[in-house]
Amino acid sequence: SDKQNHSIREVFEKGESVYRETETPFGPKTLWLGTWLVPLKNEKGEITSIMGVSRDVTETKLTEKKLVDQAKTISEEKAKDEAMIESIGEGLIAIDQDGTIIAFNTEAEKLLYWKTEEVLGKHFREVWQLVDKDGNVIAVDKRPVEQAIATGKTISSTDYFYTRKDGSKVQVGIVVS
């Protein structure tokens, strides 16, 4: 084939080994062959012939394709999730079990005066405090996040305020599950 001829010419021109993976019809199915073409030289260093060694790499290629397809699917799902998070008309903040902020949408930015890139990866207590209507910090064991983690139950409340980046406070509805 033209690809094989090109590879052979390349070995003669460069004087170096070449590796190619090619899709090859083989009876009723198609195989992927990994082929090394190696120049064989005489005592003067001149290429006199080329040795080719091929092996079936079909399973490897199929696995690579599956991984690429899975990565594409994951990327598409992530894009959908991010679009959904951004389209919610409420401030949405997601934290993992360690309290690290893993999602922070545009409405949350407007609500707390922080930019997403400033808070992602930080522990939520570095970003805001939970306070009561008088500005008193809520004890750790009374906070909805800690109660949900401790009990495994969904906790919701509208009795609390978050401190904003500028120190002011804003009343929030909290649902932790």
C-alpha cells in the first residue's frame, strides 16, 4: 500500500527505524498491526535491506478507542453539569465531605462577593462564616453541614446568615444532604 511504501522510503532516507500502526483487512475482519521497520546495513554503513516485524495490536487499539470515547462522554457530562449549575437562579455552593468547595456558581459569586476561582479548593470556613441574625458565629456542632455529616440526614434551615467577602452578612436558605 502507499502507507507501507512511504514508511519504507522513510527508512531508506533517514536511515532510522520506523514504527507504524495500521488498520489492515484480514479475511472477514480488520486487524491493527504495529510494525517496526529496521534498516539493515553493510560494513560500510549503507542500507542494504529492511527488516519488518509486525504484531497484532488490535486489542490495544480497541481499548484506546474505548478510553477516548469514555473521556469524551465524561467531558460532555461535565459540561452539562457545569451548564446546569450555572443556569440555576440561586446561589449554589457544593462542598465535599472534607468541607472543600467543589462548585460555586455565578449566583453564589453575586451573593457572597467571591469569584469562583478564589474559592474552589478552599475549605468553606476560609471563605465565609455562618452567623445568626445578630452576627454571632454559630458553634461548629450547631452548623447544618456538621449536623448532616454527623447524622447522615438532610438538614435545611433559613435561620442563618453567611458573611460576605466584605464582612457584611446575607440571609441564606441552607439545604445540606
